[in-house]
Amino acid sequence: MITRIDRIVLAVRDRVAAAEEWRRLFGAELIREDRIPSLAAQRSVLRVGESEIEVIDPDGIGTTAQFISRFRTPIFAVGFAVRDLDAAQANLDARAIHHVREGNQVLLTGEWVGVSALRVVLTQDEKRQPAGLLSRIYEATLLHQQHQRAARQLASIFEMNPANFAPIRSAPYGYEGTLAFFDPDRLDRIETVTPFDRNKTMGRFFARQGPSLYMFYAEARDTIALRERLLEHAPSAWTGVLEGAAPDNLFVHPKALHGALLGVSRESVAWTWSGHPE
């Protein structure tokens, strides 16, 4: 059903300011602005690499306003591209999986798919002209009390093959999880994670918030150019090697992105911690 991670949806109090940060830090391009009635939200859609970032803010009482008041992260939903949106919707109908069709997208919530705090947006897969300093988004991290169960449920709902999944564990960050790959030859995946060390940043966040989308990851071909942009526009709001060779990995802090945490890896490097270091 699904082919790749297609977009991330961010719910913020000021989408104009948030969109400007994406333009300034990553060279993202504004594609369109519109309204999402079912979410009671205004939306700005930006192209970054081959992916899109949707920034929404509330225009009344409804889902978006409720999300902002409840969650400590602005990561509202993760978007999956599908080969045929109408066929995907028909598939969900046939299995009695509740969803909402909003224009050219299908929205599912955690209550409907059986995975706490997860929202998914399905969009028709299409070829896009890349924009900005990122190549594409390839991962979203979901914090869950039972990462294996969450991964199995994702496999069931979105017809993924669990044989392609890989375990992951990090002592420095204090978590264990499952990389639920869409395709064994692509990095695109949902990382379901259970923090085990409540003294680490992720563990403290999970103790306060509970299940939620936590962060997302993108690739960049030229991480030196990205580092230079961050040094210029957000010098104290990112972590990574400050000089020398192209960094393999860096993090852009929530204070630079209206509360969102973004990891960026140099192209192909993420395979080294994704089950295929070769």
C-alpha cells in the first residue's frame, strides 16, 4: 500500500513564522496555502527535498487547537505516499478501518488504527522537483510503551512485511525499538521506540507526555552547506561537528523549529545504524 515517507505535518500556533524558519534554515519553498475543514486549521505546504512539510495552525475550536493544548511536540502527523490513493481508500473501506478523506488526502488517527497517538496522512505518490538543502524525509519516531506491538499493528494496517523490520537499541539515548521498514531497499520507515532510561532526554519526555510522535529524520547530500546555513541562522540551536569534513549526522533543536526535533544524516550513512551497515 505505502511506498515512502512523504511528509510531516506540524501543528503550531503561528504557521507563518514556522514556515519562514523552514525557508530560512533549509531553503524550503512554499507550494500552496489552504484550509483543512476537518482539522479546523489553516495550512502552508512547503517543499523540502522531495518531501513536503505541512504547517497548520488552528482557525477555531477543533482537532488542531486541541492537539496544541495537549502535546509538547508540534509533530501532528506523518505522511505516507501510496501508489494509488483511491485504491488505498477502498482497501481501508473493505477492512472497515475508519478514515477521513480530505481533498487529495486520507487521514487516519491512532484510535482508528490501534496505535496510540499516531496520526497518518496518505497522499498519492508523485515525482517532485527537489527544493532546498535536504534530500528527503525518511523516518518518523513514535514513542510507545510497547514498540514491538506498535510495529506489528502498523504492519497489519498498512500491509507491511515484518520480515523487513530491524531491531534497534541505543544505550546512550536510553531506548530500544523497531525500525518498521516499508521496503528492504529503502530507508523509509517508522521507528517505534520504548524509552527505558527515564534520566535521558527521550525518557523524560515520554514520562511527561506518554505515547506521541517525537522527532523525524531527513537526509542531506551536502551536510557542509547545511552546517554553514545553521551556523549563520541558528548557531546555538543545533548539535553536530562544527568544522572539518562533512558531518555524518546532526540535530536541529526544537527551539529552532517551533518545538520540532529534526535529525539530518548524510546520504546513505543512516544504513550503518539501520540493520545494513555493509
